[in-house]
Amino acid sequence: MDILRFGVRFISDSVHGAGYTTRLCFAAIGRFHRVLRRFKMVLEQMYVCGIKPLPVVVIVGIFTGIILAYQTGLELDRFGQREKIADIIGIVLAREMGPFITGLILTASVGAAMAAELGTMKVSEEIDAIEVMSIDPIDLLVMPRVLALTIMCPLLAFVVDIVGILGGGFISESQLQIPWTLYLRQVAESLETPAKTLPLPKDLFTGLLKAVVFGLTIASVGCSAGLRASGGALGVGRATRGAVVIAFTLLIIFGYYMTWFFYP
């Protein structure tokens, strides 16, 4: 019976949390038109979401390209197809790895920080004080964070694409004896397929759109977890851990379904 009650409570909490997060996400999107009123806060959050994680994003992006090129290049070299490494690097980074790696980094840093900040405000009753002063906490606290991360995530994903391609090019020339000019030309050729809606390569457009969805998801989950925190410092810790786990899971699920939608 204890296991049954635990299962029922877990399902109930999960459904309630999903509903609350979805409502919070749409509520924040509905307040995007108030961005000029919160312009300073949005800029501050863009700095926190985009500039502070930039060194980590660059380092991880470079070594992602290096590892991907090295491991894939070794296998391709066995079949005499080492020149195909440029095609693989360009497509994989632009379509999948760039936005996914960016999402993981931002989840572990920015999303967790959002949950901790708002969770601390919640358990210390600062959120209640804001509401007593007739200030909308979603407009003040959630909307700037959601908007900032939604903007900065695709920009950082593009940075990962660029530095990852450069890292792959370094390995291709030094280890696989593929000239830089040939490598870069093949990367450009691999991304020539145009998107239907924007003058961008389809793979790049798909990856950047994924990054937009990932940024929106990470911020919504982090803010939702923080606003639902309770139980003092222990509750803030639970909220932060839960935000990271849920965001990681959603990134994988959303990434799969978006790939399936664009590449049926």
C-alpha cells in the first residue's frame, strides 16, 4: 500500500507540476509585449544567461568538435572515406550537437540558478511580499528570465557550431591530413540545403529553432521549480535538483520529436 500511495502521489505531483509549468510558460510569453517596461532586467538576464556561460560554451564546443572529428575520422579512415568527416561535422553540429550541448550547459548553470534564486525568494516569502505590493511576479521575475534565455540560447548554439567546426578542422588537418580549405568548403557544401521559411541552411535553421525551444523550456522549468519550492533550504535544494533533471529529460524528448518533424 505504501508503494501504491507513493506512486499515486508521484503521478499527481508530476501532472500538477507539468500543468503549472505549462501555464507559467504561456503566461510569460503573454507578457513579452511588456519588455520595454522590464528592459533593464531583460538585459541583466541576457548577460547572466549568455555572457557568463560563454567561456564554458566555447571550451566545450571546441572539444566537442575535436572529439567528434577524431573519433569519426579514425573510423572513416578505415574505409578510405576520411574526406567525409567535414560533411559529418557540419551536419551533426548544426542539426543536433550544437543546440543539445548548449542546452545541457545552460540547464546545469542558468536553469539551476533560476530555480535556486526564485526558490530562495519563495521560501523567504519575498514572492508573497511582491504580490502584496500588487506587483505581478511573473511580469517582474519570470518574463525577463524566459525571454532572455530564449534569445541567448540560439546565439550560444551558433557559437558552439562555429567553434566546433573550427575544432574539427584543426583535427582534420593535423591528424587526418585534410587541408583547411578543402575541409571548410565541404562543411559549407554539407549545409547548402535551404530552409523553406528563412534564407538559412535547413540544418542550421533546425538547430537554431531547437535552441529557441530549449531556452524557453529551461527557463520555464527553472522558474516553475523555484516558484513551487517549499520547506526552507532543503526545499530549495530539491527544487534545483528537480529543475535540472526535468529540463535534461525534456531536452532529449523535444530534440527527438523536432528532428522527427523536420526529417520524417
